[in-house]
Amino acid sequence: MSASSIRPEYEAVGEDVLSASTMIAARLHAVGSPMQLDELPLPAPRPLDVLVRVRACGVVPNLSNVLAHASHILPELCQPKLPAIYGLDAVGEIAAIGEQVHGIEVGTRVYVNPGRSCGSCAQCRRGNTNACQDYALQGYFACRPEARQTLDDYPYGGLGQYLTAPVSAMVPIPDNVTFDQAARFGYLGTMYSALLKANAGPGTTILVNGISGTLGIGGALLGLAMGVDRIYGTGRDRALLERVKGIAQDRIEVFSLADGSIARWVRRRVDEGVDAHIDCMGPGADPVTFADAMRALRRGGISVNIGAIGNAVPIDLHSMMDNGITLHGSGWFTTDEAVRMAALAATGALDMSIFKTQGYPLSKVNEAISGTAKRDGGFSNFVVRPDQI
Ligand SMILES: [Zn+2]
């Protein structure tokens, strides 16, 4: 990197960064093969970008699916060009800023929202950046082939020592939140956005289908943080469900999917039904449970799907019309939503102390990815720390 490409503030990070011209990153060279460590030139931030020194990168269970066979699940899926640096949930410190960046300092601890959009289309102009045709998740994938350039423009995922990303994607991390905890902001933010869409808050009840998983457990933590009266959660593993209930015995109730109808269970507790249903079911889940959960909604209730359920769900559209039910699909969150969620963590309302981190050095990245198969439900927090080789 040339000295002219960065601002003097770059020096503030320390001699080790200042002298570095290369970085180590884990890269996927071929689908189905393990990642390998490569030495690459240190990326330079463009005028509206920042350079982030990655301290931790969250590893979600779905990463192994994406790496192995995502293109079979979703043929339209657009993935980073190989060899590629993956890594969805990067956190670290700002190490350098582009020429036109102001308002954020070198050294700021940040979560990098991986959601990239074009900035110039009608949806981006309206601030609805997640609806951009070119929307992509940096270091992960995009759902449409139109997003190829977006992925090409930001080819650095969190499984490398540095990455560049737009300044508009920076989510400052509160002092009371560790890098490891902030590496969970991705799926937590996805839940937070869903709960906002469902108008969750004081005076409301929510049902989270799949509450004990990596995605669903955010429904318990954020439902509590946002002041939801009562949280109803379903899952398969009874022991995990009991631990989720243990987060707040007086406000969380749990139900095993092996014990019958979700709607019947909910309506025995709240006759008119719940205000909101957030569904977190993954690709292998029984789609009937989704439709069953929707029947637990009150008239005018809101259902938000944030799970990648793989099979068609038998939804009763007639009943939805009769009862004024809304169904949203919601895939990620905006940077603004993530900043507001971070504010909940700053006050302590969002308590992330339940997460148990399993940290891996960069050289053990393949073990981290395969290790998620043996996770302790949503309580596990898998992170790779690129600082440690
Ligand atoms: Zn756009």
C-alpha cells in the first residue's frame, strides 16, 4: 500500500500495522476443499471506505452449508469469486480511513455490517437498502446474480486480518460489549429487524418458532430487551428449551414441537393469540410447524420469517385475509437497526452474557466451521480470531 493512499491517522494504530504491507487471510480455493492461509497485499480503503483490523469473526452454522453446496440449494445464489475470503460477522478496530471519511476515528471498535448495496437505485435512494437489486452480504453471498459487482467490489470477508468496507456499514461497539460478543450481532440484528417489523415491545406477546437455535435465541434476548410482555418459544431439544426458559423464568414459556400443535399450546395461554410470530426454522425443518405457528396469531397479527425453511409452507391465505394477518420475509438488517440494537447492549437491556465463546486461531478456521455441527444450540458462539495465526 502506498503511503499516499492513507491518512496520517493510520499511524495511530501502532507500529505493527504501519509496517505491514501484507496480511494473512483464510481463503477457499475450490468448493468442497478446506480453506488455506494465504499472504495477500493489505487492502487500501477507497475514499468512502475504512480499513478494519479484524479481531474476531463470527462463524454461523450455515457457513458450512454455503461453502459446500449453497448453489444447489439456491441456483440464483451469487458467491464470492474463488479464491475467496469468507466471513460474515467481522468485528475489530478501524485501522485507516479513506480520504472522504469523517465522523469516525481510527481505533474505534466496530462491528462491520456485511450488507452492501449500490447506493444509486430507487430503493437505495429511499433508504430501503436491503431491497437493492444488487444487495449482497460481504464475505458470504448474494441472492441474485445482479449483485456480482457488489461482491467483487468488497472481496474481503472477516476470515482475514484486515478488510475494507464502506464507512456507512460501521456499527460502533459499546465499551461493555466484547469483540467475541459483538461477533453475534449478525443473527441478533436479523432478529432485531424482525421484531421491529412485528411491532414488538411493551404490551405485546411474541412466538419464536425455533427459539433455542443460533438465530432464535435472539428472540429471547431481544424480546426481553425490547420490553415484550411474554415470549413463547418452540424447539426440539427439551434440555435446551429449559435453559432458554431459565434466561427469564417469569417471561419465557417453552414448548417442544414433539408435543403437538403450537397454535393449541399458545391459545391455551393467551386466548386471542399472540401479536407476533418470528420463524427461525432452517432448511430441514417441517414446513407444517410454520403454518401451525401462524395460526397462533391474533387477528391483525404479524408473522416474520427469518429462517431458510427449505420446503413450501401450506399457508391458509383465506384465513389470513379473514383475520388481517401479515407475513414478512426478512433476511438481514440495516446499519441503523444494528446501531440501535448496540444501544440496547450499551444500557445492559440486551444481555449477551449467556453466550459461551469457542475461539479459534485463523489456522484452525476449518475446525471452527465444522465445529458448529456440535454446538450447544444458540448458546454457543464460534469465533475465529485472525490476530492469532
Ligand atoms: Zn441499490
